[in-house]
Amino acid sequence: VPEYSVSLDEEGIGKTAFELIFAFDEVICLGHKENVTVAQVKQYCEMESHEEKLHKLVLQSKINETKDVMKRKASEIEKSKIDKNRGDKGGFMSMGSGRIETSLSEISIPSSGSGFGSGSGFGGLINEVDSFPTKSKGRQPSSATAPPKGSGMQLGKSQKTNQFLESLKAEGELIVEDAKPKAGQAKAATALLTDPITLTAEEKLNVTLKRDGGMSNFDVQGTLSLQILNQEDGLIQVQIETGGNPGILFKTHPNMNKELFSNENILGLKDPNRPFPTGPAGDAAGVGLLKWRMQSADESMVPLSINCWPSVSGNETYVSIEYEASAMFDLQNVVISIPLPALREAPSIRQIDGEWRFDSRNSILEWSIVLIDNSNRSGSMEFVVPPADSSVFFPISVRFTATSTYSDLKVVNIIPLRGGAPPKFSQRTNLVTENYQVM
């Protein structure tokens, strides 16, 4: 059992239930032999027998053969499309459309004649096929359809090619087509951008707390970035308002009009005739408009404080750890990572507010709370490990997110420089931990 399960408690056995069942099944099957070893059980469980190795070699050979056929067919398709383009310019057709339409359908995917391990083998073959559309020099596998009467030749995807790709998608495979996106597809390619203009205010938090109380570092760095989808919306100015925190220092981008921002809290370019960068050609993170920074020695500014109390009693170390959150923010996806001494089994959790997970590889106990709000501003956890020095449990790392910021920066208006109605915009606000530790 220890070969498959890290811990011998109920949770550890439950996580490896299937592996243990199969291992015991092999032990029973090999029961007529003497001296059944763990290596033999693993050999049968992992399907590393001679027949399986032979099957994999045969399957890999067929996969390589299929890939070679695909490469040849892809080069034929590209050559056919070049010839047809020349034919359009010269007024003649050099090749019939039927051959191109059936070129992909002629590719046969060999399957193993043996049922031994065929399920996993075929999945691997589909994964190899999956990479085919991405190797066609940035174009989708396409073919020419028969030209309609009274019109010129038209190029488009063949129906059989679509059926081939759709069959792969139906199997759950992800098909990546490196086609040049159309105007309508460009918006969909931008992750979660549905409004013409999106402004993102993000603050990164760097905090170092002392294990005996107090704070040695508190630093907040924020940015306001702008993303514009359509070029016609590039000539704008952004009006903002802040929470009036005197500890925050704002700096505009060098290309911004500093006087306009100082006097009216409006972010605009020095050259009003110059539009902001737009579309996918711009930076994926958007165009930076404003930066700010805040440093403080006031402990009340810390959103989450951690107290850890290890104590040795006999042959065990009792560790009590608690958190206390400020009312300033509602914290989401909180994870408190406590380093542990090298353990063969997971620590014994006596009490916890939230969930826990033991990373046996790195010997780290992760205490997670999905949401900290007014209902649970404080919480605790207690666990037991073998005797260890108190310094082993530090540094404690913390990560979380919040939808509010220290600057409380808000976008109140988008001013179009060409007149007309203000374009629709959305605003995102995010506070994240970059380096948050208890030393």
C-alpha cells in the first residue's frame, strides 16, 4: 500500500483507490506463484510487458508513416493552390477541384489490429494528427470548390476537410487552425474583451510581516491600462477619479499630457490628433496610462495578518496558526502555504476553518479559504507533526485576490475627441499579491 499511497489515512487511501484495487487484483492473479514482488505488480499494472512494448513500437511506426503522408498531402494542397492562383491570373485552370477536395479524405489513419492497449494508443495517434493543421504555413487546410456558372473561380474550405476536423473535435481534441483571423474573429480572439474599450486598474502587493509581530515591508504598485478593439475609438481621453489617498504618488506615461491630468484628472495624449494603439497589434496587457505607488509603515494597512505558534509537547509538535483580515477588502481565493519538515505522511489536522492540502513533494501544507468577508474575518487551523524546530514553519507565503484597490481609482467618463456619444467601456479592478510572506 505505501508504494501507491503517500498517507495511510482514509483520505490518502481514497485518492489512490483505483491504483490499489488494480494492484491487489494483480497480487491475486499472481497468487499461484511464490514470492510475488512489488516490481512484478508494477510491471503488470503499468502495462510494461513485452507485448505492450511491441504494440507501442508498431503503433509509433504507423503514426510516423501517417505523418509523412500528411506532409505530402499538405505540400500537394499548397502547390495546387499556387497553381490555381496562377491560373486565375492567366485565365486558365491548371487543376480540377475534385482532386483537392478528396486529398484529405485519402489520408487513412491506421489503427492497431490488436485490441491490446488500443484505447490509449489511438488517443496518442489523434494527438499526433492534432498538430497537422498548425504546420500548414499559417493557412487552413483548404481546397477549391467547383466555380458556379457565370462567376470566377472561388477558393474555400472543402466539405470533407471540415468533416475531418469536426470528427477530431468530436473526439474532444483541440484543433488549432492558424488561419488569418477575419474582422469578426479578432474580437473573439481577445480574451474576455466584449466592450469596445476596456480599462484595467491593477495593484500588486508586496508585504513582509515578522513572525513575532510587526511589519518590515509594505509596498503597493499599481497600473491603469487601456485596451481598444476598434481603430475608430482611438481618439479619446479618459477621465478618472481617485480615493484621495495622500500616501499614493501618481505618474503618467511620458506621452500623456501631464498638465491636463494635474488640473482635471483627464488622461490624454500630448498630441490630440494622435490615436491610442488599438486592436491585437497592441500590447496584450494594454497601453499603460498611469502608474502609482504607495509605501507605508502603518500595520493597519495590511489586509491579512498571520500568527503561527509552534510548540513541542513530548514526541509531537503542535502548530496553531490563525489569520485576521482587515475590513478594507473582501479577499478571494486565499491560500496560506506553511512549510513543513520532511514527512512520510500528511500532518494530522486537528481543527481548520476552510480546506487543506498537503504537497508531499515540496513538504508544504496549503490552507485555503475561498472567500474572506464580514462573516469570517478571522479563522484558525491546528495540526500536529513530529518534533521539529519552530523555524522550519517559516517563511509562510500567502496569496489572494480582491476586487478593490488602495487607490480606489475609478474611470468616470470617456471623452471622444471627434465629438458624438461617448463609446461604451468597461472597467476591471484587481488587487493581487506579488510577494506576501511572514518571515
